[in-house]
Amino acid sequence: MQGEDTLDLHLPDGFLAWAEGEAPEFTRTTSGDRQGTAPHWLSPSEDTPSRPAFDDLLDGIAGWGPVRTPAGTFHLVPARLERDLRLISRWMNDAAAAAFWELSGPPSVTEDHIRAQLAADGRSVPCVGVLDGRPMSYWEVYRADLDPLARFYPARPHDTGLHLLLGEVPDRGRGLGGLLLRAVADLVLARRPSCARVIAEPDIRNTPSIAAFLTAGFRFAAEVDLPGKTGALMVRERSLLHVL
């Protein structure tokens, strides 16, 4: 139940037209499509669309593949400490991120946080979000129904939770948070047929984050008293997928 920080309020050009009817495409691109190739910072053996499903409880995030969004081709790639730690740690030491994630300090602080997930049973998968080949965000996709969070709200089987940090300051304040949250929530529901709801619990004080979730089609369900914070329970339901 870590904090998440989207830090954006404004919509990018073209977003309203997309929101009115042009959903992200969930068709995998081919090797001949430039936008469908592996992010440039991955080795050929790490080309996520061709790898076996990651051993997790989330229907194999490593095999979900890239999706097209109005901002470009987006790819959730399971984090690897040897490749990603320095970058993620730098993001966590940004003042705005540190206020809610509370992972500032030496890289070992972030390493301990990520390693705990990698060493667990697969109920939470830390990921790097890659937009048009550029790593630009940190995500945690987790089984909310198997998380301690489930003690604080009426959880349903296979509820899937999201945490998001936009890592680079230039990516904030221009609508990317809401746009990517919508795309990833749609991706979760497309790749996890057993999941009926996507859940989030941003800090109630983090109004930019809450605004981004609302932009992404989540609804505010309740305030929840969690260890260390009061959370805003945000819910996106499969039954309302084509309405919100």
C-alpha cells in the first residue's frame, strides 16, 4: 500500500477527442512495426512480447505486451534491479515523489522496497513504464484482494491495484498521468478476464493524483484509514468500462 504520485492536472492536446470514443488499442504490434519493437534499453532477449509469462499472480504481466495510446506506444516492463535501480531511486528522491512514496535516500532504500516484491509470491509486480522506448514511470500492479489493503475495504476476488509515479518532471502537469492510468486500467481488464475492478488508494492529500484517477475513469468510492495515511479509494469497474 505505497503512496503514488501522478502530479498532473492538465489534459494533453487531443485527449478530449480520444476520451470521447477512441480507446487505446490492445492489439500487439508486429516485429515489422517500429512502435511494436522492444524498448531500446532492453536487450533482444528481454523483448517482452516474446518472453514467457512472468511467474506472478496477475496473469503474466511480462507477456502483456505494448499498447498504443494517444501519447505513443506504452509498455509495462517488470523491473530488474540490476537495470533499473539507479533510475527508480533517482525518481524516488524527487521532492514531490518523496512526499508520498517515502522512499528517498540511498539506492538501498528503493532496493529493499523492490526486492521485497520480487522475492514474494507474485502478488505485486514492480514495473517500469516505457513510452515510445523511453523509461518514464514506475508502476506497481498488485492483487488488492491479497494485499493488506483488503482488510480496509470490501474486496472482491481478483481486484487489481495500481500505484504510479511519473518519474521525470517534464512528464508531469500535462495529462500523462490520467491518460496512462486509463490505458493501464483498460490493459488490466483486457489481460485479466477474472478481474472485475481496478483499485487505487492514493493519499487523500494528493489532489493531483486523485484528479488523474478521475480523469482515467475511476470513481471515488470512500475514504479509508490505512496505516500511515488516509487513502482515497478509487475504483474502475469492468461493467462501466465503456461509460467512464
